[in-house]
Amino acid sequence: ADNTSSPAPIRSSWSGKWGFILAASASAVGLGNMWRFPYLAAKYGGGIFLLVYVVLVVTFGFALMMAETALGRKTGQSAIGAFSTLNKKWKFVGILASIVPFVITPYYALIGGWVTKYMIAYITTPASEIASDGYFTGFILQNPETYFYLIIFLLLTILIVALGVNKGIENVNRVLMPLLILMSIGISIYALTLPGALSGLAFYLIPDFSKFSVELVLGALGQMFYSLSLAMGIMITYGSYFSREHDLEHSVRRIEIFDTSIAMLAGFMIIPASFAALGSGEAVMTHAGPGLMFGVLPTVFNSIGALGPMLGFLFFMLVFFAAMTSCISLFETCTSIIADGFKLSRKTAILASGIFVVAMGIFVNMGYDNLLWMDPMHSLFGLGEYQDFQLLDFFDFISNTILMPIVALLTCIFIGYIVKPQAIIDEVKLSSAFKGEKLFVVMIKYVAPVLLVVILISYTLNTAG
Ligand code: PHE
């Protein structure tokens, strides 16, 4: 009785299953893993955050990623088309999801600019100076240089997308990613030898249940969407290129394991070291924020000695490439949304979304400059009594804490009750068995939507009250 059962024609495919896994991983692994995960884990009490995060990834994240990729493969379309093909009235979810990359890209590129700055600083500036107190804030606050790095990072991204050399960049990443992992392991091991770091390790690994809160779950949830590139339509598009010959479930599991391992590794690198520097879990929690990576790792490089500057340069260069591939994927998404939505040529779409992200990026950066007084987190949501928020935090909050949970909730309802889980299960089974079928159904129909509703409501009540 529905018109959705006939398989859509398959578009140009990835070169095999690993082509998909690698492309999705290049999009997934980025600043979310290296920069955002460690500071959230530190902010929300270490082990308990890690535990909640991992549980969410293997249950909810798994179900949602299966749903999105299968939705894409089934319809052969990206987000807006995929939703409207299955049900015209649900097109708005695709539209809502499409807003997310426009919110993320500008501030993502701003952090990308910071990374670029640090990479260059290790050539031009003594490691001890980069490690000194106030170096980071001195750089980001009211400093014209930040616009320069932001724009360089964005122009590079736009140029790569415009020239269509993304694949080449991904190949570079394929070589550099293993290097990033090896280096992170090396830095983690070294960081653990710092005095006091072992109690930091305990803080990171042993859950303290008294630190559990609704805010923590929402933070972990938003981070999971962000890091796995979920709830913003991207995995739908990626799934639309995935061939029916290959095992979807296996690929999704690989991406999750890879992405989560790298995030955990970044935590090993940063959290014990910040514990060593600050002396207690409470101190780590109050100091954790967007600047954590830029404050802690330089002190580690500075303590290494003669090799420090070279390692610092190498490290930030690797993070730069990881960030660049993710930003390319984000900008590519913005471009195709504009091109499809307004029926524009690719060239015009690149120009239009390029102008938008540059303008927005500058605006977000002004939050550290002449708009430092602006605090929409406080004025709109009543947040930030104890903490200073900037425009960057505001946009991060809008995408990760508000839009993505809402898109995820609507996707669950759409799959669970409108198209029905069976449609997704059938799609998955076209290529292989579906081992996590039961988990998938229970998560999509019951656990995830209930969890999301409870969390969103209690959070609203909390912040409103
Ligand atoms: N997942 C990326 C990261 O962790 C960010 C990203 C989100 C990239 C969405 C592409 C699309 O950094």
C-alpha cells in the first residue's frame, strides 16, 4: 500500500565498501574528536562522560547511523529528497537537518584557523612562549590575526571543493591519519609520565556517578551526533552512494569504532596532562572549554625538550589535515544543499555558500572581538552564570544541543512510525544479514525517542527555571 518499496536506482558508487568507510571516516574524524571530545569529557567529570558516550554510540548512534545510511541507499537521494520521496509531509525534517552544516561550518573553520596558527607558531615562536599562560587568549581575543587564519582556512576549503580535488585531499588524509594516531599514542604515553597524570587517568577512566546529570547526557548526545556526522543529513547523502553489494552494518560498525577510538585517544592525550597541570578533577572541570587543547598540549610539548617544537608542529599539522577533510565534507554539503534547493549550478552554489560561510565565520570571530559583550547563551537561554560564553559557544549550542537532538527525534519518529523500521531492515538485508536488527528496532521506536523527549523537556525546564 505504499509507493516506497521499489528500490531506487543506485547513483555513482564508492569504490567498494572500504571507499565508503574511508570517506565517512574522513568526514567523521576531525576537530570533534581532537578538540571537542576531550574538553567535554573534562568538563563533565571524566569517566562518567566517557561511559555515557560509549553507551550512546553503540546503541543510539548505531541505530541512527543505520537508519540514515539505509535511508540514503534506499532512496538514492540526499536528506531533503530522501525524506520527501518517502513522505511529502516529512520534507521539513530534511530541511531542518540541512540547516545544521550551515551553522557548524563557520565556527568549525574558526577553530581550523586556530589550529593553523598553532602549526605555524611552532616554526616561528619558541615552544616555551606558546606554552605560557595567556598565549591562547592573547591570540584569540581582539586580534586581527585571527581573521587572517580563519579566512585562509576557509578559502583553502572552498578552493579544494571548487577545484574538485577533494578526493586527492582524502588520499593525503589516508596517509596522514595513521600518523596522527601513532603520534597521539606517543603523546598519550609521554603525558602519563608527567607527575600527577596517573590520578588524571583515573579521573578519565573511572566513572564517578555522582557527576551524572541531564546536562551531561545532552552533552554526550550532541557530541555523538557531531562526531559521527549524524542528524544533519550527511550520512543520508553518503548512504545514497553506497552500493547494494556491500554490507552496511559492518561498515557502520567500523566507522563507529574508528571514530570513537580516536576521540578516546585524544582524551588520553589531554585529560591526564591537564590533571597534572591543574591538580584536581574539580579544577579540570572548571577549566575545560574550547581552549583546553590549545592550552594543555603546548605545555606537554614544552616539557619534552629539544624535540618539542618539531613535535608540536607535526601534531598541529596532522590535526590541520583532519580538520580540513571534515570542513571540506561540511562545505560540500552546504554547497549541494544550495545547488539542489535553489536549482543553481555547482559553481554558483559554491560562490553563494562560500560567501555565506565567510561572512558568518567573521561574525562568529567578532564574538572574540568587538562583539565580546554579546552573550546570547545568557540572554536567550539563561545559561552561563558561572562561565563566559562567546558566539562560538552559541552556534555550537544551537547545532549540537538544540537542532541535532530535534532532527534525531524526528528521524526516529519518521522511521519508527511513518515508514516503519521494516523498510530499513529490508534495505539493509538486501546486501547482508542484520545482526543488530532487534537493537535497531527497540532503539528507533522506543528508547531513543523517549530518551530524547525526556532529555529535551527536562533540559528546557532546567534552563528556564
Ligand atoms: N564529524 C566531524 C568532526 O568530528 C565534524 C563534521 C560534522 C564533519 C559534520 C562533517 C560533517 O570533527
